[in-house]
Amino acid sequence: MGFAVMTMTDAAAARVKQIVQNSGPDAKGVRVGIKKGGCAGMEYTIDLVTEPSAKDDLIEREGAKVWVEPSAVLYLLGTQMDFEVTKMRSGFTFVNPNQTSACGCGESVELKPADLAALAKQREAEARV
């Protein structure tokens, strides 16, 4: 079994499927990436996918498809994508082990590349269990 860059919760999968259903026949899923910006230095991006790129990593859950941009993979390894609804907002959230800080408004984050050696050790330990 290959290593998934990210995982998504049931709530995130349901929201992705809802977005695709409401976006017309060409919609296939969403693409997650990162860009420089915001007061903490980086922001997550989410865009509608009508033509998947063969270079993107594909994450699937319950029929929901999320592609991850190649330039974002090292920053998103081990991340869980969720969708939350609160009194004040609704949107995708990311629980990212590579996040070192976030701005006060919650719109941008500081990320470090994933520690590949630590991930390899973790997978090795999990395989022994």
C-alpha cells in the first residue's frame, strides 16, 4: 500500500462531493495547494478541478477526489483535511503536522517541509505492529 500525502474526514469528503455536484458536469474534484501570502507566510489554496493533472497526487474517500499539487506535497505530508461549520464560519480546515505557527486571524500559516526520515521511521514502526 502506498503512502497517502493527506487524508480527509467524512465531513471533508461530503463537502467535496457537494461542490462537485453543484459545479456542473465538468467538475471532477478539488485541488489543494499552498501559496506564499498572508501574515504568517503561506496560505492553503483550494480550486475546482475540471482537468486533473497527471503530476498531482490523488486522494479519494467515499467518491470524493482531492488532488494535491506537486509543489505542496512536502508541506502537506501527514495532513488531515476536514470541513467544519461553526456559528461564525464554514470551511475546510487542515490539521498539519508541518505547521509551525499561524496568524491571529487563522487565514495563513507557517509551514516547514516534512521530515522524510521521521516519516519513514514511523511507517516502519507501524508495519511491525
